[in-house]
Amino acid sequence: MSPTFVLIHGAFANSFSFAPLQAELALLGHRSAAVDLPGHGFEATYPAAYQAPQDAAALATEPGGIKGVMLADNVARVIEVLERAKEHGPVILVAHSRGGATVTAVGNARPDLIDRIVYVSAWAPVDLDVGDYYAEPEMASVDAGALAGALAADPAAVGLLRCNFRTADPAVLAGLKEAFLAEGTDDEFRTFLNTFQPDENLDVGTSADRAQAATWGTIPKTYVRLSADTSIPLAMQDRLIREGDALTPDNPYDVHTLESSHLLWLVRPRPAAELLAGLAG
């Protein structure tokens, strides 16, 4: 039976960003399901202060529905989807960026539901918690100010991460473009930026959510490196691959590379769809 691709988004994103990729997969004869993690998609909060004209003071204090959402809630949502998808045959679980933390925890909890995990420049924590990797040398080239410049509220005060992706500040926009879609056109960048939602939850898991050899380690796994990614640099992607291979040397990653920044593979998705279709065989 042909597999179902289950697609898991990253931070501030949602299922909408996978639509072009899903179209390409469909044209190659493959079915897919893009998941909105809790508090994402049509469950997201878009404060009135985020609309035009914006009210920066109100945006910094308005509550958001994603407050209190934990990694465990993400895991439960994905498991529910996998249980339904598994009724129709094999499942290939695909994660991008922060979605990798969720997918890794799902692999620990229910390896029986997954026939292959695919990380596309995604977090696959083994030796450290996700947050701790940011202090490592492989992340030294990341421009920490790019996302910080878009912050619209104090996370400690509102209990979530809130960014103003509708800013008109040219310096902030330039930093975000360099971080996410440097080789894309300005129109492609602004279009993708307008699919982002302002709020993201704070929890990315603990040591208990790192990859476990006895469960996660039994699942065939692929890592798709994004060669021009400056958000999760190639050096960090390669480190995650090495750590995973060291944890399960008898079940190493199948490694592929796409010439892409963090987001271009979703904006111009045909090469990624062809790569994924090859894994379905």
C-alpha cells in the first residue's frame, strides 16, 4: 500500500505552508495530511491589536490561546492523526524545524505508528535539550537579533512567544529574510511571512523528550539537509545526524541534501516533493 505523508510544521507556522508541497505530492500520486499543532492554524489567536492600524501597547499584553500548550499536547495531537492515517497503510512522518522536537517525542511514545521519520532541517535532540543546542558552537553564526527584533511582547509576562510579523521596519524585515528565505524574492518572502501566526508556545521539551534508542531508534529515519539554512546551520544539522547515528549505529540516517534556505523548499517545493516521493518506494 502507498504511504501517507503526515507533515508537521515548525514554530509560528501552520498546515497552510505545506499546501504547495502537498499539491506537488498529489501530482506525483501521493496522499498527505498536514497537521496543525495545538494553538496553530484556525486555533491560533490573532489579537485585534495585530491588525492594521496596529496597537503595539495592546499587542504586548493581550492574551493568546497558545499559552500553556506543552510539547505533550503536540505529541497527543500527532498521535491522534497517526492512528487514523495508519488505518490506510504505511505512514511517513515529516517534520520541519521546531516540529522535529514534537516528532522525536512521538517516535519515543508510539514507534509502531511510524514507518519512517523524515527530518527536514529539523530538531532531532539526542545529547542536549533543544534549547541548549542554541549555546553550542554550531549555532554561533545564527543572527539572534533577527527574530528578537520582531518580538512584540515579554514572554514572561504573556506566557508565550509573540512576534510582529506584520512590521514595516525595514531592518527587521531584512533580518528575517536573511534568516528564513535569503535567496527568495521579496514578494515570496512577504507572502510566506504573512502565513506566519504571531504566537508560539514556550515548551520545547526536556531531557525525557530526547531521542530514545529503544523506541525512536527502531524507526527508519531520513535527514534532509538544507544547504543554505542560516536558522539551523548546516553544521548543526550535521551534528544532529551524527548524534542520531551514534545513538543507533545499526539504524543510521538516510541523508539527502536540498539546495535551500530554511523556507525555500516550501516556496518552490517540487524538488522536495520528488525527494519524498522517492522515499515512498
